[in-house]
Amino acid sequence: MYRESSRQTGLCPACKRMLAESSSGRHRYQSCQQCHGSLVDHRTLQEMWAELAPAGKQMEVRRRLGLARHRSCPLCDAQMAFTWVVAVPVDSCELHGIWFDTEELETALAAAALPLEQWIMQFLDKLRDMT
Ligand SMILES: [Zn+2]
Ligand SMILES: [Zn+2]
């Protein structure tokens, strides 16, 4: 069920440009036209994952403590928490979702469809470059 609401838009935490409404299939999120970073709310992210993953395969989201990054949420300006989605390092706002830098969203979602070892092999170089 998709709740139509007038969503706030924010500024890209990387390049400070206004985020634009983006969509992938029926999923909607906000992304930066310049760096292609995206803010995806937690529920949408779960739905995107569930669409690609075999039944029962959960998305692994872990908070990483002690490694604060100094990015703030595009929508509420609260400092985001450094978080892993599978092995992709992202920033997370409890209220507004997860911020994925360039290619991080595609990389994380590829892990839904692929067996873990294959995903790591395929994305190892990219994962190394992600901070
Ligand atoms: Zn940007
Ligand atoms: Zn927020």
C-alpha cells in the first residue's frame, strides 16, 4: 500500500543540490541529479529488497558504532548513523531512511538477487572504494 503524501525534499548531503523525486518500478525515493546519491525510506528499501530476493532472504542492516560520519539527514538535519546494508557502508536516519552514495543503492540491491559469494566477487572492487 502506497501512501501518497506531499513529501519534503532536501539537499544532497554530498553536493548540496536539491534532491529530485526518483522512481524505480513502483518505488519512489529522492535522488541527486548530480552525484546520483539517493535517500530511500526504510520501508521502500525493504520493499525493493523483497522484490529481488528469494523468499525468506533478509536484508542485513547493521549499525556500526564508534565510527561517526559527519553527514546530516537531507530532511531533518540530524546526524546520520554509519550503517552497513549487507557490506555496503551507508548513512541512516532513523526517521527518513538510508542515504546511498553513487552506486551504493544498486550495489546493495544486487545482493538481494545474488548468492553472497558471487555478489562479493562481482562487487569487490566497488566495495573497496566505498567509504
Ligand atoms: Zn549529490
Ligand atoms: Zn532525517
